[in-house]
Amino acid sequence: MESVWSLCVGALFACWLAGSVVNQFRLGSWRKVTAHDRFMLLPRWTFFAPNPGRTDPHLVFRDCRDCEPGPWREIGWAPPNRWLWWLWNPGRYPRKAVSDLAAAVMTGAAAATGSDARLATLSPAYIALLQCVMAQPGAVSGGLRQFAVVHSRTFAAQRPLQVAFVSEWHRVEP
Amino acid sequence: MITPEPLAALDLTGRVVALGVALWSLELLAVRAAFADGGVFAPAVAGSLRLGAKQSRRPDRCLYPALLVQLGAGVVVAAAGPMSQVGRVAVLALLIAYVAARQRRVLGGDGAEQLAAIVLVAAVLAALPVPSSTRVALAVGFIAAEVGLAYLTAGVAKAISPMWRSGAAIPAILATHTHGHPVAAALLADRPRLSRFVCWSVIAVESLFPLMLFGPTWLVVATLTAGLAFHAGCAVTMGLNSFPWSFVGSYPCLLAAIPLARSLF
């Protein structure tokens, strides 16, 4: 019985390792397999390559009342404690999540051009960001809300900002 | 060269990774506001990312129990070891809780978390129902192969990147708020030769890392020391505090896999 179990475990490890190797390449047909990787067990080990993120994404939104757009507000998190973050860095989770969603939205927007431009608003990442934005306080029932992804870089106090993506206006459900 | 026994190596790796996973559960509890409505991990946000999946409140009721089990079981595994009688039950509970919490979060994961999952699955399969020398050796070899693949892929991906080869990548990363540090950024700013040296050092260490499985003792010591320094540097300057637990924690398995790798090639 033990030898059968060992054989099964060995076969599982061999298949998993082979799948991990294949997953390092961006093969179009392989995406059908990774689409079913619900437990995220197939790793992709590129780590900041080939093009590392050089900017900080910020998620901002504004409301429109009486046809007048209001000021932009940022959905932010407390800045990290850089003296301690080698051990304790809880803020990395939400920051990474926003960064991943913003990157996915911009990739979708870049791919959907011309008559298909509005297809970007149907992407899971767009809808996820929209869900986050629409749940922020201060919304007026029946009013309109819009979000944007703004990029900043450097630690300078007067950082240059670049608008990377602006969403459509969305009606706040009563 | 003296290498650890596979059982001892898997035990040590399991303890270190379990301690890291326990710490991560505390970090997630610290940002629990992000899991509430309006947060980036809110159920509605997670549901949006799973097109076609049935929207249910059930996973949210599991989140906090899963994180608490992750914390408790992680501490037990770290203390007792994944191969002990108590540790075997605890490592299974840790794996289930870890996967459940990760499923609920969906977003914001990294490679360290993936390697931790790999280590935990390998430890469970090696330890249950009772540890066997064959399955322990397979688990150690599997973990070592995944770690070697991780470093090799990361190194090659950087080596083919013009930005990394030119030395522009690390100064650019360190100048961000997300993964940067003002002191480190200032150190590399306007020093292209130093930046190029640092970028190429990372490329070299990562690309050549798997050679330690086949090289002489001095290469093994030099590679693992460089790896340790690399992850410590990334944790201090970039806030990548999860990577030392998973990657450095897997070094005992790399050492134990050396005889196996040399017998194969």
C-alpha cells in the first residue's frame, strides 16, 4: 500500500513540476489550463521582470452632483513603516491588489480600441475596481461616480502625476 | 560535503515556512478593513474576479476562522515540526486554512505565498498518514526543483530585459513608494555604474543559482550566502518580507537534494 501511495505522490510531484516549467513560458494554448488553476498552484517566477513597475498606482474617484464633477478623492492606505517592513508589512496586500487590478484594467483598455473600446468596462478587473469605488462612502443615490488610475513616481514632495486610466461615469444605484 | 538528511531538512523547512505563514495571518488580520465592503478584498470585489462563480457569503464566514487556524496551526507546526505526530495534523489544518484564506482574498498574492503552498502540500504528502523515507525524499527533491526553477526563471527573465541589463531597473523600483526606499534610491541615483553592478549581480545570482546543486562546496556556500543576503536586502529596502520565510526557509531542502541531483546528472 505504501509503495502505491509513494508512486502516486511521485507522479503528482512530476506532473506539478512539469506544469510549473511550462507555466514559465507565455504559451497561448497553456492559458486554457491555467484558467482552471483555481488554487493558484502553478507558479510564475519572473519577479519584477522583464519590465518592473516603475510607478505607484493610485485609485481615485469623484462624484458628479447637479452635472458638476466634484473633487477627486483617493482610496488609500497608511504608508508603510520602512523601519519595520522587513518583518511587518501588512499594507503590502491591499497595495499589491490595487496595483494588480490597475495593471489589468490598463492592459484591457490598451487591447480594446476603436469600436471595441467599451469592452474594457466588461473586464473582471474593471468591475472589481468599480465595486470597490462604488462602495466608498459619500455616494448620493441616483448620482454619478467615476474612478481613475493615476501614476506617481519618486519620493519627491512635488511628484509628477500621470493619469493612466479614466473610467466612464456610473450611476449610483438607489 | 555534509548535507542534511531529507527528513531533517523537510522538518526544518516546514517549521520556518509555517512560522512565516502564521505571521502572514497576523498581517492579514491587521488589514481586515480591506476585507469589508469598500475594501479591495471585499466579497463583491472578489466575486467580480470570478466570472461565472456563484456569489456566496459562505467564504466570508470562513475568512476569520481560517486566518485564526492558520495562526494557531502555523505556531504548532513551527514548534513541533511537520513530521511529528501533532505536527502532521497541524500541517494539514494549516494547509486547508491557508488555501481557504487565499481563495477568499483572490488578489494581492506573490511568489513567496505560492512557494509556501508548494512546501505545505509537499510536507502533507510526505507526512501523511505516517512519514516514509521515499515520500520525504520525493518532497525534498520537488521543493528543491521548484526553488531552482524559481531562481533560474527570475534570472533569465531579467537577463533578457534591456532595462535590467542597462542597470535602470533597480533604481527605478527603489524610487517607488510601493517597493522603494528613499535612502536606497538616493544611493543609486546618478550612479549608473553602481546600478549596473547591482542589477547584474542579481541576474548572476538568480541565473546561476541552480548550479549550486552540482558545484563544489565553496559554490554551495557562496550561492546560499548570496541568496540570504539578496532576500535580506529585498526585505529591508523593498518591504518584501514574505520571501525570506519561503525561499531561505527552503534552503535546507536544497542542501538535502544535492546528493539526489548529483546522482541524477
